Amino acid sequence: MRPVFVGTLALGVIVALFGAIWALQGFGVLQGSPMSNTTTWSIIGPITAVIGVVVAVASWRKLSRR
């Protein structure tokens, strides 16, 4: 296993988790934050989550080929 791909996989998962949290706050599911019920985070969160998933999947595919 190449450490670069493992690091990229971990980074993609972390970015996807942050995006999911931001999206849930933006949609008002997670309350208690200034980000709650804010349209900005309802847009930024899902975009960030998708980017994280794409990075993680691309890294996973490169890891599984080796």
C-alpha cells in the first residue's frame, strides 16, 4: 500500500464528513450553531461532501488496483 493513497483516502473521508455536518446544519437538522438554518451551508455542505466522496473513491480505486 502506498501511504500517499491512504492519506488521500483519509482526507477524502474527513472532507466528506465535514460536508455532511455542514449540510445537516444548513438544513436545520443539527441545531445550536450560527450555521443552523442558513442557506449558505445548505449549498456548501453537499458540494463539499460530494468532493470528499469523489476524492475518497478515486483513492480507493487506486489502492485496490495495486
